[in-house]
Amino acid sequence: MKPKLGKRCLLSAIAGVMPVGLLIGISLAGCAGSEPAKTPAEGPPQPLITLSENMPQADESNLKPPPRVATGLSPLNPQPAEAALVPGLAVAYFHNYKARHLNPLTKGNVPNKEGTPGKPIPYLNHHFGRDEVFDSGTNRLVAMRMRGLLHFPRTGTYTLLGLSNDGLRIYLDDHLIIDDPAWHARGDQYAVGVVTEIKQAGWYPLKVEYNQRKGTAAIAFFWRRPGADGFEPIPAEAYAHIPASGQ
């Protein structure tokens, strides 16, 4: 599988603005040919590549149709105490996952329904190339389920956008907001984004399903905050989980 923008490019919204329909502008930057930083033996995973501003901007042919609208999202009630939160998302790995689609994982049709726990994922803005996917121990035939919370710091209209290679599903408050579950024969691609009105700031339940079949791998989650001109990767401080709670 070949990524659209090079073997070791990171798609990350840090320069330029790109329209998607009438609602979206997106900035893209990345790297080509740089060596990924190694994940430390202990502690949460670190960024897996070095950023560069040399990657050319994508054109509209790289993007999907204008975003959908998601309504009815509610924050976790009651909101968690700060002392209960652990940074990053809890993750479970499902190895030898040969399916070309996320449906078996979504429906629980996997031998080990709970998966193998790994180190918390600090944020989602990674291009692995052909290297190990997070700390899964492999670069192929692996699926992941991540659970936790996403923090919206203020009310207003947010646009959310996911990029992946291969399948990706993102649920916010149990609503499926990003749905791109199939094998990506052409490499990295954006899913159809979503626009949502956040009426109450705070922590919202988040679940992410992802799989890497073979070849290159990538996963990223962007937002455009209220009043912002373009997208940015959702920062690490917006992700957390409560151990042993499912949140």
C-alpha cells in the first residue's frame, strides 16, 4: 500500500488553508525521508516522526465531500475530577486481524474480545510508515480499540476530521462521527468530516477503532476550533482516560 503523499510524510494541519465545500479549510504539513523518533521503553508513546514544513499542500482531489452534521452530543455526566484523569487514551490491541474492514472488531467478532492492553496513546497524529504501530509489537494485521475522553475547552462550532491508513471509526458520546472502516488500497486518506455544535464545554466520551492490514500505516485526528481559520491536530492535553472505568 502506498501513501498518497510519500513514504514518510505526516499529514498535519500546520500551514496553509484548503477549502472543503463551503465549510472547511485545512492546512497540511509533514516530512519526507526523516527517521521516526523511537518510542521510549517506559512511559507513554512519543511522537513517531520529526515534523517538517517542506511537504507540498494537497489539492481538493485529496479530500472527501463536505462534512456531515452531528447533533445531540452530551458531555460525561458528572464531569470527572481532575485527579481521576490519566493522560492519553487507553488502548487494546487485536493481533492477527486479517479482515479488510473494521466490522469484525466493531461487532466483537474477534477471538479475544477484550484485546491485549498497551501503553496509553497520548494523541492521534502519527505516520508510522512500515514501522511498528504504537507499541503493538507489529506493523501489520493489527486492530486497535482506544477509549477515553476528549476535552472541548469552549462552546461553539467544531469541525472534526480524521485521516487514516487503514480503517478508522471514531465515536463521540456513542455517536459514530468518523466512518472510514475499509482497507485503504491507495494509502493515507481523509474520511468525511463532521461539524458539531458543542453546547457545553468539558469532557466527552470518546472511542476510536483502527486497523492496519499491511504496508504503510497512519492515523490522525484534527479539529477546527470555533473562530479558527484552519485545522490543527487535536493536542495531547485534550485526551484523557479514567483507568478501569471504560472511559
